[in-house]
Amino acid sequence: MKILQRYFAVTILQAVAFLLVALLALQAFMDLTGELPSVGQNGYTIQYAFLYVLVRLPAHVYEVMPLAALIGTIYTMAQFAATSEFTIMRAASMSTGMVAGMLARVGLVLVVITFIFGELVAPRTAPLAEKIKLSARGAAISSEFRSGLWTKDIVKSDGMRGTVTGTRFFNARQVGPDGTLLDVKLYEFDTSFRLRSITLAKTGTFKGDNNWQLSDVTENIFTNPALLKPGSEANLANNFAQDSSLIETRHSASKDLLSEVTPKILSVAGSDPERMSANELAVYTRHLQENKQETERFKIAFWKKLFDPLAIFVLMALALPFGYLHTRSGGVSLKIFVGIMIGVSFQLVNSLFSHLGMLSAFPAFVTALAPSMLFLALALGALWWVERH
């Protein structure tokens, strides 16, 4: 059995590696095609475009590995069936359970590789690719809003500890490639959502330990006593007409700011959840929960990050019945085409369940796990059918 296990592993891994290279080449070609319109603008040369596409490839490994595993395994099993090798193996008392176990061991190797690329390599190379592109063009990161990037923070009585004393809305017009904030605005409210201060700063630099250093700072502190008294809601109609003398303005060259908002949170705030690592999703989801913001989309993306690599086992199980189909049931090319359709169907169903999960009351982990369970049922049904026929 060790010889058969080695034979299965080498043959499948060779096929998967070949398909992985082909799919990555196709993805790189499409990425490069998308970058060509920007070549020649603001110093963005074709060399930078090639480098940008190259650095983005590790992130694509995570995306295309399940499809490469599916098609590679189908190709291997179809070849075994075409040359009658699989029939001989079965005649030599190799059961379906034994074949499934050998495929599972090969699948474990592919799952580990996928996790490494998805959680360790891609989260580092994807931001690097964006920095290369932005640095070459002399641009800065900004959000889809015209006013820049927005996020929410909680103000506590003792810096990062103590009781909650208010809420702060964090706005930066632009975020530089090195993480520096440009044109920072901070709107601070008390627990009754009454405006306490507006802080303007030219730049903001992260110093570590949740500490930001703001430069060229202007603070507008609202000192209207009516605003500071609890239960003064009846006076709110006159708050907009308050005397300007009740607004204290302070200017300083620099100021330290303690905030739960970090460059990592700012970077993921404007990112697609599907391209974030599980660790980044967990950190950002916790931040949203603390600020009582919507988290369902990020919870679904988090569970998908955990379950999607495990879908390799399911897709390889779907490939197993192809070993029972003889050449008269279709050539190798037809079986590969069917495998491609299965892979595309899985991606579509996976995406469909993600969108349905945000519209329904199903738990996030159920939404992320449901496509794999559905295709696993199809794989078991296909195995039962081929064994009976």
C-alpha cells in the first residue's frame, strides 16, 4: 500500500502542479491586461506593472488551488481508468475506502499549502503589491468616499482602559503607502452623542502601542455648559446658536493620540473582506463589534477563510467517481471539461451562499460550510451510483 500511496501522491501532485502553473499564468495575464491602461501614467512603467502582477501571484494561489486540485485529481483518475490501472487496483482488493484515504492524505498536503499561502504569504505580498503600484505612481491610498477613509473608535477614561466616555469618528483624507495619514479629522462625542470636540491635523504617524502622533494640530473644544449637563435635551434646539466664545480653540505643533484604530484596521477598512486573512478578519470583526457596527459580512468571510481550503477534500472526493468510469463513458478531455464545470459550479454556489447569508438569519459558519456539505453529499451520491452500476 505504501507503493500505491506514493504512486497516487506523485501522479496527483504532478497534475495539480501543472494545472496550478497554468491557472496562475492565466490569472497573471488577466491582471497584466488590466494594468496596461495605467502604464505610462505618472511614472508607472511596464516594469512596475510586471512586478505588481508577480507579487500578487501568491494571493491567487489560495484562490485557484481548489480548482487545480479538482481538475488534477479528475485527470489522474480518468487516466487510471483509461489505462485500466484502476480496474487492476480494485481487482487486487483495493476498496473505495482505501482509495479515499489515499486521496485524503494527498489532499491534506494541498490544504496545508493553501493555508500557508492564504494566511502567511498572501497577507504580506498583497499590501506590498499595492505599495509598489502606489509608490511608482506617486499616489496614496484613499477610500471610495470623496471625503476619504472613515472608521469609528471608542473613547475610554484611561486611554485604552477604563470606562467608555464617548465615541470618536476617525477620518483621513488619504493614507500614504507607508501608513501615514494625511488631513486627519477627529469628531469626538460623549455618551449621549453630543459633540465635545473637533480635532484637525495635517498628518498622523503611528508610533506603536496604539499611539498616534498628530502634527500641526488644531482642537476646537465645545464648552457650552448646556451640552455638558445630563438631561439638557430641552436646550438642544438652542445649541446651534451658541456663542463662539464657548468654543475653545487650541493650536499645537504635535499631539499624541491613544486609539484602538491602528494601521492594520485602517488598511482592512478599505479592503475587500475576501482578500483579507483570517487573522485580519478576526481583529476587524472584534473592532466592529466593540463599536456596535455591522459584522455579518466579515464573519462570513472569516468562516469562509477557514472552510474554503478544506473544500479541497470535498472536490477531490468528487473526482473519485471518475476512476470508475471507463473510456466508453467519455474520454479524458470530456471528464476534464466536466471537472471544470463542477469547479465553476462550486465557486458560484459558494458566492451565492455568501450573499444569501447576509440576507438571512443563518449563522455565519453555517453559511460558509453549506456549499461544502452540499457538494460532499453529491460526491457520496456519485460514489454510491458508480459502485451500484
